[in-house]
Amino acid sequence: MSDARNLTLAVKIKCIDATGKMKRYDDGIMIIVLLQRVAVQRVFAMLMLCCGAPAAVANCVELSGDARQGGLLWGQVAPTALVTVDEISILVMPSGAFVLGLGRDAPKEQALSIIYAGDRCTQTVAVAQRQYNIQRVEGVPQKTVTPPDDVLERIARERALVRKAKARRIERPELLEAVQAGLSWPATGRISGVYGSQRFYNGTPGSPHYGVDVAVPTGHPVVAPGPGVITLAELDLFYSGGTIILDHGYGLSSSFLHLSKLHVEVGQEVQRGDLIGEVGATGRATGPHLDWRMSWLNQRVDPQLLVPAMPLPD
């Protein structure tokens, strides 16, 4: 064009979202825009027709689930996308689904990043903060607060066993999909302890309680809340006594503590409702109960958020 106020703008637009789907046009389309300098805003209008307004693509992926401390979130991306949260890699199922666990002390915001087709998209995940039950106990004999030296080596060895079991990455989509569909209580009874609570002994913080306690008599059956593979079955750990870890796949697992009997072995696959053990008071327990915990990678999540309300006694 000879008019100096006019220009030709060629824009090659690649409109692929984080799910791997084309948003409007095929990859590589060329849009030729002839316009006056005074109407540059029309370029942006055409770009938004193709790729959407900036506000519309602020979120890389839609998340469902429980966006509070202790909750699980579920997302869907392209199967070959790379997903991280605060630089921690997340396994993606062949369908493109993934799960994200929010720990007890998860910050108010977490950075979720998705890389697909050479492009990176980052969004902020808002995490609702919870108030936990905190108790302070003074005058406790120090020997009951700090384990004696002669058992420290045993404790370290047992913690290594637990870490190894939880570090396994079983990529069985049907197992994780069953968790998303809903779990059931491994034992029913009075809830005597809840996730997140913590005691301070003589001013020293004890470890937070990462599970839900169900107070039932010794010998009460414990069943699998969902399908999975047994990755640990130990009858006598120092803290947790009889302990079972059930892997639900893709970094998500359940742990069952203080059991009096085990009915499974490592490598065994179980289905929802299968008998896996019996309630006890083994380890550092003051009475018979089931302590049910769940972990996603190195984060502890709240099992009670994944089951319906505890059934009322008959």
C-alpha cells in the first residue's frame, strides 16, 4: 500500500490449549490483516477470535475436587503433557487425567505448570486454609516425648521401609480411577481422632496427626477402601505396630496402623471390601483403634474427605 497510514500484518497463529485440542483453527493458519494504523485494536480482536481473550486462557486446566488443605484435585490434559506443581512432577495417566494432593500445611497458593507442544502454561491454584485442633500438654516425663537411644536405629530403619514402599509408582489407571469414583470406610465406628490435629508436649511440637482414627475393638475387620496393590505389610513397627500400605496408583496410597493381625502380603492385589487386617493397639497406641492415613507423593492428605459420612451404628 502506498498510504503510509496503512500496513499489512501477517500473523501465524497456533491455538493449542493445555488439553492438546485446537481451540478454533488448524495449526499453522495465516491471517492477513490490512488495516489503518489508527485501528490496530482490530488485530487483537481477531487474535481473540482464534485463541480467546487473555482472561479466558488464564487457567491452563479446569480442576475438580477439594481445593483445601488435605484435599485431592483432579485435572485433564493431553496425555503427553508435562505437569508440575511447585516444581514437583506429576504422573499423567494415558487418558490425560492426573491427581494433585494438597498437604496439611499447603500454602494459600501453589503454582501449577503444564508444558505441551513446546509451550508452557502456568496457573495459580488457590488452597483454602484449615484450622486444626492444637493441644498443649505440660509436665510430661521427657522419656515419653523423646524415644530412647537404643531404639533410634530401629526407627530409622523402619522409616526407610515405609519411604521405599511409598516411593513405588504403580501406573494402573483403573486403580486411581476407582479412588476418583469414591472410597469406602475401611472400618466403621466412632471417630476418635481427626486429620491435622497436633499436640505440644512441654512446649515441644509433636508430629501432627495425619489420619482419621476409628475406635473399635481389637479384632474388628479392616477392609480395603478401594482397589490397590499391597506394598508394605509389617506386623511390628515401633510407632505404628502392625502396618499395611495399599498403593492406589500414581503416587496415591493408604496406610493402616496399629493392626493386631495382617491378612495380606506384599505384592498382593486387593479389591474394595477385601479383608486386609484386624484392628489392634500395637505400636505406640493407648487403646484399640484403626488409624487410616493417605499420602500423595510426599504430601499427607485427609482420608475423611474421600469417603461419605461415617454410617450411624445399627
